[in-house]
Amino acid sequence: MNQYDVVVIGGGPAGYAAAMRAIDYGKKVCLIEKERVGGAGVYNGALSSKTLWELSNKVASVNQTLHSEDNRNYSIPWSQVRRNLEEAIFERKFQYSCHIKLMQTETLNKLFHYERGAGKLLSANEIEIKHEGTTKVISGDYIIIATGSRPRYLKDIPVDEKIILTSDGIDQLDDYPESIVIVGAGVIGCEYATIFSNFGKTKVHIIDRQDRILPFEDQDISEMVAKNLESKGVTIHHNADLKRMEIKNGEVEYELSYIDGRTEIITVQKALLSVGREPNIENIGLENVNIQLSSRGVHIGDDDTQTNVPNIYAVGDVSGRIALVNMGEIEARHAIEKIFGGATNRLSYDNVCTIMFMQPEVAAVGLNEKQCVEKNIPVKVVKLDYSVIARAIAMRQTQGFFKIIVTNDSEMRILGMRAVGEHASSAIQAVGLLIKMNVGIEVLSELVHPHPSIVEGVQECVRMLLNKSIFKSSVFKDKLACYSLVEGVKTPLERL
């Protein structure tokens, strides 16, 4: 029986990161993957959806320019979209494949071993690997479970990945659908609504059970995203309950009921379920070692990535925390550093930088206003409109805003930030670092930012809080805002 220092079950972003970090410590590693290295991070997930978004955004940008000249809309055939998507996936897949082959042929081959197959726990140290009718058993001092997740289905809705789809079926479309209904108004649902409406070939519907999309975010963000979607012809069914959805004559018929008692039956060509993901924890032998699940019973329970079995760790989507590629990788690296590096600091989720690929893009780190009110945290908030940022003016992309939330005291430690607009994702990293460092805002006000750049808006937000901004909020009241938020009550701060 082959013996390893650590065995990683699952070769997605989290599992791969765990294996590579263990090699940094000179440990003998076995990585097990039953299908495709890279997982949903490459196939049917982040890379594929963001490739579609980037391409659709370019099409929308061209049409925005052409529209001003009263020209016909520009479009590209779906075959070109698919080719672009396939090239992106192949490029990333090729990188993983080459890396694995070279790892096993160079000097590191004594440390790294790759096994194709389905891994299953037989005991706290033994793992069975089945592949194409063969079975072998290996042993590991430590085990990392990183088996990822899959799209969640809804009861009584027949998903065939041809007419009723999940994200797994989008890249199999033969052409733009004439119409599509998206079930779920969270991040992924709104991203796909943005993608299809950007291309301008599909009538898009979104079913939203609540009164606004992106309900976890502040109202000003969800309203801006909704307004832009609706301006591109997207129909958002607010406060709607999906009573049924079925395939009839090769199309999708769905029935909605509303809180005012109305009902509505609509027929579209395709449907996309975007109602979250489920962890892949079946048939991996959890019962053989009595690994406990979380309180919800759908994810592996963990304490700072460590399960109730001391030598077994869970990272990535199976842990049920933040289902993002970057967080899966960070969790995996942290687990290895706990095991072999003696790391004692617990992993923090307070400064996780995220991006939502809407129109415009939305970037976030830390708390938002809604969460501060729910947690009864007194804060100061500063908000600056993109229309007063020189770079946004130069790009002719002045829709959006920056919002920074700080403690309501003299230290003004940053608790969170939201950025909506062009280059939003490039503006939040420094704020994420300050949240991690738990320091005040003074340092940002003194940095010399490049000009013209979007991040100058971050600096101006901070200067507003310090009462030394270039533009004064008392003058540009429609562009700038500075207020306190205590027990849900908003009070303007006196500024020159």
C-alpha cells in the first residue's frame, strides 16, 4: 500500500491548491480526481461564465457606441461565442494538464502523485480509488476533502440540460435562445441575465421571490442593477412564486403567482435554474469515519477547515462557507499550513473581496449597510458618484458609485466597501487589506494614486470622511454623501 503525507480527494481549485502547498513543505502528496482537474472553476463555472460575460460586455459596449450614431445593432453568431468559450477552457485545461505531467517527470515526481479515479474514505487514513474497473487502496497521514459542488435542482422541475438548464448546460446551447426564464435572482442568476441581455438576441425573464433582486445587498446596488437590466428588455417578476414549470412541445411553460393574488402563465424557449449549489459529499465514505455534517446537514462541518476527525480537513464548496474559487484556494492553503506549518491564526472571512459580473460590475468587501443595520453596528458611510471621477469621465462610463463604511468613532476603521461601475474590482483590494490590518483610513488619504484612475475615487471618499475632500458634499449633494447610520437611522454629517 502506497503511503503519503497527505491525500487530497478532489482536483478542483481547492484540492489543487492544497496539493501544491503541501509540496512547498516537501511533503509526499497524492491528488485524486475522478473527472477533470480544475473542476467547476474551469468547466461550467467561474471561467466559463466570466468568459461569456467579457464577450457579451464587448458586444454591449460596441452597441452602446453605435446606438449614439443611430446604427443597427452589432451581433456575433453563437458559434463564435462557443468557440471563444471553448478556447478559454482549453487554455486553462492545457495549463493544468502540462503542469501535472511536468510535476511527475521532473525532480518533484518523488513528492507529487496524481491518481485518476473516485476516492472514498475507508478509514481515517485509508482511501480507496476506483477507476475503469480497477481498485486500489492508499494511505495518508492527513486527508483533505475538496470534492466541490454541483448545481442544485428544484423538486418537480425536469432538468434535461437542453430545454431546462443549469449552469452545466449553458455551453451546450446550439444558438441564442429566443427567450429564457431564469429561476433565481441572486448573483449567478443576475449574471446570466446580464450576459444574455448584453448579447441582445434573447428576451430574458427573471423570477424573483422577493421585492428586489440581489436582496442581500444594499438597495441602491440592487436598484441600479435592476434598472440596467430592465433598460435592456429584461422582465423581472418581483414577489413571484413559481407554482410549476414543465416542458411542453419543446418549450418551457411556467406559472407564477403573486402576493396580490394574480397568476400568470408564460411560455419561453429555455429555462435556467440558478438556485445555488450542493456539495459533492455522497459516496466518499463519510460514514466510514463518522465525519459530522454541519447543523444544516448538507455540508461537512469544520472548525477552521478541520473536521471532527483530527487528521481530516474539508475545504472549498464542501465546507459550506463562501463558494468562490479564491476562497477555496485560501482555505486549502490554510489547512496545509495548519498541518505542516504550525499556523495558529484562524482563517478570517471578514475581508473577502468579491465581484459580481453585472452591468456595471459590482465589487464588494466586508460589511454593507444592510448588514450593519441588522447587527446594530453604528457606522459612518461615505458615498461618491462615478460622475466626479476623472477616469470615469474619460471612459464615458460615469454610472456607478463608491461606498465606504467605517466605525462611528475617531479611529474610523474600515468595515466594508461597495464599488459599482467600470473597473470596480480593481478598487477594493487596498480596502480589503486595511480591513485585515484593522487600521484607520488616514493611510489611504495620503497615498499618491495614479491619475487618472478609478481608485482616485476611493481616496476622495476617505478625504470626505476626514473633512478634507476636493469636492464638498454640502455643495454636490447629488454626487456626494456623508452620513452616520445608527440603529437604522441615517443622519447627514456636517461637512464644509
